Amino acid sequence: MTKSILVINGPNLNLLGTREPGIYGEETLSDIEQRMIEKASLLGLSVDFRQSNIEGEIVNWIQEAQDGFSAIIINAGALTHTSVAIMDALLAVNTPTVEVHLSNIFKREEFRHHSYITPAAIGMITGFGAIGYLLAIDAINDVI
Ligand code: DQA
């Protein structure tokens, strides 16, 4: 059976393409999703995408990932730096998770240096722009 990866993007990532392109790049979220579909299919994996600006919705999706998904790729946006609820959900489901950020969060404001996602993730890819999501697929492919 084809293994599926759940890709979750958090607040404001629906605005990629027009949102601070100097920081986040010019590709839209759907451009990135298209590249991920192509990459995943080369590896015999499938990808399923969700985006929300609402923390609780993201928590629900993580809980649901237990049924049917082999791994999670998550860019929680600003919730990265605030959400104990997302961290707890990831710890609860115990599904291999890779954390992605387009920008290098450690080169930015101090409040972005801490992530609640990292303790629940295998690792973090940060600062490589859209390619980070493709690197995350490679990382997951190696683990699952
Ligand atoms: C981000 C970094 C976060 O600090 C920010 O709030 C985002 C995007 C990134 O992909 O670089 O929304 O997760």
C-alpha cells in the first residue's frame, strides 16, 4: 500500500507568494504542493495537504493522522512559537514528524528562536525556502 504523508501548514501560509516575498519567497502554497506531489510520487509516496489559520483545527488533523498517515510534515507558522497544544498533539500520536520553516528562524527575531514543535519532531529543516518541504519528504522517506 502507498504510504501517505500528511502536510500541515499553519497561519498565514495560505498567503505565500504575496506575503513578505523577500522572506518567504515568491512561490504560492499550491506551487509548493505541486512540487511535493511530483517529488513524493518519484519515491512511491503520496501527500495530502491541509492549511489552517486556526490552532484547534490543526490539533484535530494531527489527532486524525493516526489513521492512515505514515508521517507528518508541519510548518506551524507563528504557532510554532506558542502552541503547547500542537506539541502535545504531536507527542500523543507518535507519528514521525518533520518540522519545516521557509525562513531560517534562528537568524530572525529572538521570539522565533524557540519552537514547541521540535521536541515532538525527528528534526527541523529551516531556512531553505520551498525546497525545505522537498527535503522533508526525503528525510521521511528514509525513516518510514
Ligand atoms: C515560518 C516562520 C515563523 O516564525 C512565521 O511565523 C511563519 C513562517 C517559516 O516558514 O519561516 O509564519 O514558520
